Amino acid sequence: MLLLFLAFISIDRPCITDEYILQVGDKILVSVSGSINFAYEQTITPQGNIFVQSPIPEEIGTLESGFPLSQGVLESVHIAGFTIKDALSLTEKVANKYFKNIEVSLTVIEFTDLVYVTGAVSTPTGYPFLPQRTVREYIGIAGGPLPEGNIEEVKVKKLDGPEIKVALNTTVERGDVITIPRAYVYVRGAVEIPGAFPYNPDFGAAEYIGMAGGPTERGLVSKSYVIKKDGTKVSLKRAKIEKGNTIVIKEVFLKWWQDYLTIASAVTTVIIAWLTITK
């Protein structure tokens, strides 16, 4: 499991900006610098276009970067279906017809097509859809699974479809929601609050038993055991607690001198009552 986790965090994150294929509805920041400096935001139209614009004498605002925000449409450029790199080349070609000694940059500030990674990952959020990427790669893009993440039970929710368990090499589609569930350790038997508790790789049996409120007065920890995921039972003293394990605290029915004293008292009461009646 450790090797699998290390494999995730070693995944190189792809350059999302260069590989993302622009879609209708994406919002683009177009920045022009050089002999003239200005920038504007543009949403790709239903026809798949953005517009090369020029500054006008009266500016209509200022971006946080300090660029003056202005407008004045010069020409349209069809960029939907192209990568950022190709779209930039197309836009620069048109802009250079109107401005000299300039550089153009395109930045996607809102994505239309997203893949969501949720659950026990470092950075759960929406990420731009990249063709032919796998579930494993998207988990890597999201920073890899947390230690308590159960990557053996990863699920994907399709658009208008059910949530299903998938293999890590499954190809991701537009709008998929990838969920890495959290792993649990179960505590049952003679404890105060039996139940499921979030897995923590730093915890041993004592911590989980403590989370369950500790053993009851009839709980016998020395005779307790752990049920592994494959169904085998291991003595609590020898068991290393792993994801999905169940800790079972044995219950004793005659415990310590209190139980024997209670029984002796009950027997004595019955004998006294019988002697009283028979006199």
C-alpha cells in the first residue's frame, strides 16, 4: 500500500493549460503587451469565437494585474476545439494585423468542461477535462490520495448515471466525478460506543478502542482479536491495524470477584428465604 501511495504522489502533473481543448463557454483572459498594454475577458461564443479587441480612449476599468480593461472589436477568431497553444497562435496572427511589436497571452479563467475529484485527496476540486486521461492521473493531478484514502474502492459518477466502482486505469470522460472514499476501522463487542471510525495510519488498537469509549466493565481486552479484510483473526496484541479491519472486544460473563460475590449473595438470599418459609 505504501508503494502504491508513493506511486501516486510521484505522478508528474500534466500541463493543463497547454493540453486543454477550448470549449464554447470557457472564459478567456486576453492580454496584450509590448508597444501597447491592455487586457480583457472574453467568453467563447456559441459559434466558438473570441474577438480581437483594441483599447479605446475611455477605459472601462482596471484588472487586478494593473492592465486597463477596455473594448473595441476588431476581428473574430475561431478557437473552440483548439488547444491553448494553437488558439494563441491563431489569435496572435490576427492581432499582429492591427498592432506592431506586441505579445499576446491567453489564460483560461473559467472552464466549461470539468472533471471533479472529491473525497480523500489533497486538493478536492474541479479540474479541466483532458482527453484520454485516466482515473489514476486525475488523482495525481489532485495531489494524490490522503493516507486514509481507500484507493481500492474508487468510484466514478457519470453525467446522468449511477456511481460505480472503477479501476484506476479507467479513462475519464467529460463531467465525471471521481470519489476516493475514506477508509474506516470498525470496533465492536464489549465497548461503550461500537461503530466505524476513520482510519489513521498513526493509530494502533488502543486509539481505536479509546474512540469507541473504551471497553465496558465486562470487556476483556487480553482475549480480544482483530478480523482482517480477508477474514482471518489475529490476536489484538500481534495485530497491525489496517484499513477495513474490525477490532472485536471479547465480553466475559463472570468477571473478577464482583461477579462471584453477586452470585454468592443471590444464593445466600434464596437459602435464607427458603429457611424462613420452612420454619
